[in-house]
Amino acid sequence: MRNIFKVLFILFVINLINPQAAFAYLDPNTGSMVLQTIIACVTAIGLTFKMWKNSVISFFKKITGKNDDEN
Amino acid sequence: MKIEASSFKDYDAFVFFESGELFRKLSENYLPVYKKFTESGLYSRLLSENLIVGHEEITEDTIKPEKVFISYPWEWCFSQLKDAALATLKIQDIALDYGMSLKDANCYNIQFVENKPILIDTSSFEVYTEGEPWVAYKQFCENFMSPLCLMAYKDLNLNSLLLGNINGISLELTSKLLPFSARFNPNLFMHIYLHGKMQKQYSQAENQKQIAQNLKMSKFQQKALILNLIKTIENINLKKYKTEWDNYYTFTNYNEVSFGKKQEIIKNYCTELKPARVCDFGSNNGFFSRIFSDSGAEVFSFDIDKLAVEANYLRAKKENEKNIFPLVFDMVNPSPNLGWNNEERKTLLQRLESIDVSVALALIHHLRFTYNIPFYKMAEYFSRVSKYLIIEFVGKKDSKVQMMLSHRKDVFVDYDEEHFEKVFSEYYNISDKQKIDSAERTMYLMERKNAE
């Protein structure tokens, strides 16, 4: 019985210190949350690829002695 | 203390007035977040980039923000709404760098100061929790992306849908209204169509809380999402088309001499009155508004035509003009009181303060013949706005008026200069009257009777 009260007390404290749950006034909508997570994953892959591409290009520009200003 | 009627949704803070001054009171729970906002350097960064309203700390939990004129998204032209959307995304992008995030992204939080969109809600930030998705993504899409897409793909006037949907245009409605071709834009397909479908699909799910708790998104992923949203908004552009007034000053009823004379008369009135604040009703692209703004006055440059306001705003932005504020305003269908208890959003007259001069050039014939507004209604309205009125009377022989009357019976027996002066004299003393050469038009300078 004492253990149950302990667990409930811990859950209560966790609930109190979780500001997201306590103070958020905007309904983010579950569907919107799911979709943005998917879009974020896809766009992050695209962004990573773009960053790699840019660093490869600048690496080759560096070793061939060209810079951006020449374009 | 009088609490601002629209400031009741946020637990973290509210806005109130005391002795005419504006303050924001922060809740005890919000104080650590506010501390992080200022101490992390986010506030200074946003201030240096002209993205947030400046404020002064009065007490530990009370700040005094600079007072700004409040305008609404249905009063903005396309580029103003687009700039407001981009400012919101830029703020979120910067906030993430400082370990913070926007907890809301509504279009009323952005206002224009010197033609730059700024965030006026200082308590819009929360501490970013690693892994959390952006809580305001849905609100951003419904408040900014929906009206922008509808304006660009369907009709320029469709941001006025926000008047009936002040919390944002639902993605379901936007999907129904957009043309089929908009689906071929991959970004719009995701953020509008798919987004609307997902909202519907998950609205009935029983385990919503569990789903939401399991969703994780790294900061890099969220930044990629924001970047994608920025690109999506940047690529929403207006089709090039002309409206009735777009080329008004190219096809006016004035010859060069008359146009010059009109400018000279207005310049003289401006020099005489030295106004601090001016309202130019029916300003078209703001040509005459600039006579006042160039003399140092702060000018609200209103027009019903969204493309004319677009041209006016783009010019103000390009020339870095700070004291002319172009806005869409339809005098016969003005912004009403809206929202909870009809108090959240206010009429234009409730928001305009200390206007010295109203300007109504080449306007009254449209009000009289197109909208059947009698002279006494016009005089009554203008006299509520300001002490002085600069107004142009356009006679019946004017070709524009002739065109307006060509397809209808002329029932306007009282439309003449004599009757105009008689009616306006009930509200004003006529200080000056000047005929414009070779045109059926007369300029008047009037001073309100019993002016304080």
C-alpha cells in the first residue's frame, strides 16, 4: 500500500514539473504532430545531403583553386 | 487596471492598460522562461534584427512594451501577410538556436512597425525541450499558409476569410477551395492537403496522447522543417494581373497641369496644418499620401484595392519609408468587432488615435454613386476621425462620374457643389476652397466645428 502511494506521489511530482503539460494552451493536434515529424525527417535527410554536397563542392573548389566569387 | 479584451488565452501573461499606458504582466510560473528569454541573448538578437517589439522592465513581473498600431491580416495586402509569415518562421529558427521555441504562431502576434513585421507578444516563447515537435505548426499553417495560398491560387480577396475564421482557415476548407493544380506543388501537398487529411484521420484516434508522447523530432529536424516552411512561403507568389485601380494614376482624369495644381494645393494644406498623423482614405498607390509622409507625418494610407495597397507597400519597403503605412480598408464594409464577446478584434475607429487630418481625394463620387452613401453620412464619418478634412469634390460632368452614371438613371438630384457644401457645413467650417484648373473638381480644406 505504501508503495502505491509512493508511485502516485512520484507521478504527481512528474506532472507538476512538466511545464509542457501544465501550461500549454494551444492544441497542437495529433495529426499535425505526426505529419510534421514525417516532413521533418524527410527534409532533414534532404538538408543533410545538401550540406554534404556543398562541402564536397567547396572541397573540390579549394583543391582546384577556384572560389565562389568567380561564378 | 484595465485588461486588454483580447488578452485572456495565455496562462503565462496578460496585457493591461494603466493611465493610458500599455503593460504586460507575467505569471509567476512564466518568470523563469522570461529570464531565459532575456539572459540567453534571444531578446537582444531579435531586437537587433527588428523582429520583436522593444520593452522596458518595470518590475520583476511587469514589462512595458512599446505601443504599436494594431492591424489585422484581412487588412494586409499579400506581401504584408507573406512578410509576417516569414518573420514568424525566422523568429522560430532563431529561437531554436537559443534553446527556445514559439509556443504559438498566430497572425495577430505580428504587427507592422515602420513597414517591418515584428512580434508583439513577448511571452510567446517557451523553453525548447529536445525531441519535441513544434507545437505551433498547425496554427502557422492555418493562420498564414492557408490565406496566402488562397490569395495566390484562387483570389486575392480570400484573406478576408479570416474575418469569419479568426483563429485560422482550416486546412480542410483550404483544400476544398484551392484549385486542383495546387496539389502538384509538393510542399503545398504536404502542408495543406496531407496535413488536413492527417488532422481528420487522427481526430478520432483513441490513443492520441500515446501517439503524441512517442513523437520525437531532433532540433536539426525541426530546423529542417522550418527551412522547408520558409521555402514554401517564399515560393507562394501572386499571379500578375491588374485590378481596376492598379494603374489609376496612369489613367486619371487630370491633364498634367491639373495634376500639378492638385499636388500644389495639397502641399500647401500640408504646410499649413503640419499634421503629425494623417489618414488618407482611398489613397490608391499612396501617391498623395507621400506628400504628407515626406513632410514628416505618420500616414495611414488606406485603399479598398489590394493590388494598389500591394504596390504602395512594396514601394514603401523598397524605399525604406518608415512613416507611411499602407493598409486595405473598405469604407463601406469596415473591420467589425469580432471574437469573444465581440471584443477581441476592434474596428478601425477604435484603433485609430489622435488623427489630425483625414484626406479623401477622388473618393466621394465612388461612395455616392457606387455605394449610395449620402453626403451627411460621409461628413459624419470623417468628423469622427479627425479635426481637419481635406476633401475633393468631383462634379457630375467629370468623365469618370459620367461613366458611372451611364448605365443607370441619375437619381442623385442633390449631388452638386452647393448641396455638398451645405451638408458638410453642418459638421465643418470650410477654411479653403480651390478649383482645380481644367477639371470638374474642387479641393476643400475643412475644420471640424466645436473642435477641441
